[in-house]
Amino acid sequence: MIYNQYPYNIYNPNYVNPAYLRQLEMQRQQIEAQRKHWEQQKKIGEMVKAITDYFNAAREIEPEYKQEATALCLIEIARQAEIDQRRNGGHF
């Protein structure tokens, strides 16, 4: 590695404290864990909203269309299950 060329010129291993580097790495890992946590919380919120939207839409389906709506939703559930099964090597 050539330390006198950008971007490595900001890092000289002869002058950097290894304990400080470990501390920085731990901070980076903590920040990444927090980012992942909030990303997952956002996705959970999106799932809950999708379910709310589903039920709100289902309440507005007129009786003569409920059977069609149910069949199409079941087809989509089966399609999504098939996608997940393929992704997981044939397992749910």
C-alpha cells in the first residue's frame, strides 16, 4: 500500500494509535447496528401500514366482488410464497 498517495496520506500507520483505531471501529459498528435497527423498525411500520391498507380496502369491496377479491389475494399470497420458497432453496 502506498501511504503517500491520496486517500492514504491521511493515514500513517507509524503515528496512529492501534487502541484508537479499535475504538473508532467499535463506534462504527455501533452506528451500523443503530442504523440497521431503525431501518428494520421502518420496514415493520411499512408492513403494519400495508395490513391496515388491506383491511381498509377490503371494507370497501362490495359483496358481489368479495369472492373475486379473496381469490386474487390468495393467488398473490401463493405467488409470494413461491418466490420466497425459491429464494430459500425450496424451504419456507
